[in-house]
Amino acid sequence: MEYNNLIVELADDIITLTISREKALNALNKETMQELNHFFTVEALQNKSLKGIIITGAGPKSFVAGADIKEFLGLDADAGKEMAKYGQDVFFAIEQFHRPVIAAVNGFALGGGCELAMACHMRIAGEKARFSQPEVNLGLIPGYGGTQRLVQLIGKGKAMELLMTADMVGAEEALRLGLVNHVVPQGDEVTKAKEILLKISEKAPLAISKIISCVDAFYRICEDGFAKEVAEFGACCKTEDFKEGAAAFVERRKADFKGR
Ligand code: DAK
């Protein structure tokens, strides 16, 4: 399949998958989510000698700056729930992929971008990487698993703080929190991810796949949490605050939330 928003490059049996919407800081629009779904559930499964996948963002500035806010305008509760469920399923496909998937975070990883990185098996950050779940600025909550995977990775207290304040953390702080595995000089993220994938590729492939499914099994207890996230995301889409938050972003002004 030809992709409009993904660049797929194969070298040494490793695929580097670049999210490529640089003008929108690689924000995940609907089409990009559909392409990611096709890539992980169809195309990547056909490569039998695949050693692993690296996901990164096009350009010097951003990994993925979130879901595409311009597509949110006019989203109602049912469409919101449907979108959250679809996105969660795409990210489950990444999380459960049978070969290792590493996020090479080269810049902003915000909202859906941070959620995408967290769905990968590991994260390598460049020095300029910045992480945040800023959904509350838009009158929303994370919809692609952020309320669940952030807690899994960094623990409840700090996850509560980041989810409620929308604070951005830099690469070193992300390393300290356990959100990323390594921080490398800016521009070396893909190289470091490749180095790790080549090391893993010397190990028994079936054992590696089983590690992924067993570690995943530990977290399946959270399935209810993911379902709750979908339901509450849909509920947010009905609020006036959400309409105000999304409009304020597009109009480049501060949102005036009324709690309705
Ligand atoms: N969506 C759409 N366009 C975006 C974008 C985004 N998330 N982020 C940036 N852009 C666009 C900007 O609008 C701008 O485009 P033009 O206006 O020039 O056409 C271009 O990218 C460059 O951005 P800036 O001019 O703003 O660049 P700066 O360097 O000044 O600022 C920034 C960079 C990353 C700090 C800023 O762009 C920013 O704050 N971006 C928004 C970050 C954010 O709030 N992201 C969304 C997080 S919420 C859902 C499931 C999940 C989610 C939503 C729905 N459903 C199930 C329905 C997840 C939500 C999120 O991800």
C-alpha cells in the first residue's frame, strides 16, 4: 500500500517508520492512524525476517505533536468514542507486535505522540525531546491509552501530576522518571535504537516474541481502564469545555473553560 503520511525504509532487516506530516509537526490525523493500522496489522507481518521496527518523526522539531486538533472540531460523543477505540486498537497492535518496536523520539512527543511512544516497547530520546499529555488544555483526557500507560511506566503520583498539569518534561527528566530508556545526542536516536535492535536480533527470536507477550500479559489487568478511558473520552466530547479548548488552539488564544 502507498502511504501519504508514513515513510517506510528497510535496511538490515530493520524497518524505520517515519511519521511524515512535518507541516503539522507530524500530528496524527485520521488517515495517518489508518496507515499505521495497515502497516502494523498487514504490511509488517509479511516480512518474515524482520528484526524490529523504529518509529520516528519527520523533521528536526517533532516526533508527533499529538492527535490532529484541527480534526477534533465538531467531534460528538459517539464519534469521539469510536475514534478513541480505533486509536487504542492501533496502539495495541504496536504494543503486541511480535518483534521489538522502539520509538526514536526526536522532538515533541505530545498527547497522542507521547501515547504512541509509550505503546512502543522502548523509547530513545534525543536531548531536545519533550514529553507531555496536554489534553486537559483542550477540555479532554488522553484517548489513546495515556491514562493507563503513563501510570504503568512512571507510577501513579507522577502520572497524576503530569496528566493534570499538562507540564512538559525534557529528555533528562523523562529518563529520571523511567519514561525513556536512554537519552542520546540530538540526531542519534535512530542509530541507538538500531544498535539495540541488532543486539536483540542475536537472541532467540521466538523467545523475544514470548517476552513481549508475557510482559504484556502483566498489564492486561488494566483492560477495564482502557475501556473507561474510551467512555470518558466520549463524555468529554459532549462538553462545552472541549469545544472551547479545541477552538482556542486553532484561534491561537487561551481557552476560557466554564466547567460545562
Ligand atoms: N494538531 C494539528 N496541528 C498541529 C498540532 C496538532 N496537534 N500541533 C501543531 N500543529 C500545527 C500548528 O497548527 C502549526 O500549523 P499552522 O498553523 O502553521 O498551519 C504547525 O503545526 C506548527 O506549529 P506551531 O506554529 O504551533 O509551532 P511552535 O513551535 O510555535 O509550537 C508546539 C510547537 C508543539 C508547542 C505547538 O504546536 C502546540 O502546542 N501544539 C499542540 C500540542 C497539543 O496540544 N497536542 C495535542 C495534544 S492532545 C482522540 C484521541 C486522542 C487524542 C485526541 C482525540 N480521540 C479518540 C478523538 C489525543 C489528543 C492529543 O494528542
